[in-house]
Amino acid sequence: DCIVAPLTFEAYSFDKNPLDELDRVLKPMGHIIFWGINPFSFWGLALKLGQLSVFSDVKTKSTSVFSVKHALLSRGYRQCALSTFYYIPPVKQEKMLNRLEFLNEMGKMLWLYPAGFYCLVVQKHEIITPSLTLKAIEENYLVCADSPVS
């Protein structure tokens, strides 16, 4: 009914697309919640430069929310929600973190640079088809209708 997929695209390359498996296991009308790193933010740059140890020594990549949306919309999903958050660049010193806290508030009001992370919620839509059990009942009815009544 619902799949939560944090940092899914950062763990896979383009040749191993996790969307196929997510689509296979999700029920119709189910939801997928993606959290990812925006590749155009300071967090995406830090990930490209290898400054973030998200997955140890595995080479990672980030995918923009627009390419994720495009891939999902072409599969018949519908967007339920999209939000971006955390505008502070990745820093290790707490003193720098406190100094840059104003960027988090300013980033919400002014778009100086893109947010570091995104949260995308989509819902799977499929055409509803009759159940196979209904077809079996109809076939059974036709067989009974053709037989002579004693």
C-alpha cells in the first residue's frame, strides 16, 4: 500500500533502475514516498565531491526530482505532494552551522539556491479490470445453462 524510499536513487546507477521493482511490488492506488538529495544544491555538490559518506565507499549519484517525476508520470503515477527543505550547506563545525542558520529561513522565503533535499509523494493509478474469478463464475454459468435440466 505504501513504500518509503529514502535516498533510493543515490544508491543505484542508471543501469540498475529501482523504479521497475518498486512499480512491480506496489499495489494499484498505493503510494511511494521518495526522499532524495537535490543534485543542484550544495548537498548534491558535496555528494559529487565525495564529502558525504552516505553509502560508505560506494560511488553515489543524485537524481533531480524533475527526472524522477517524469519517469513516474510516464508510468501512470500521479503526484500527491512535493516539498523541498534544508537550505544550509553541509558543514561539520557546529559554530558554522549556527552562523548559517539564517540561510535556512531565507531559503524558504527567497530562492537564492535550491534546497538540499526533496520529498516526493506519488500514487500509482491503474485501469481497473474485472477479476479473473468473475470470469470463472461466468464460464461456470454458461456451462450450467447449456446442460439439460432433469
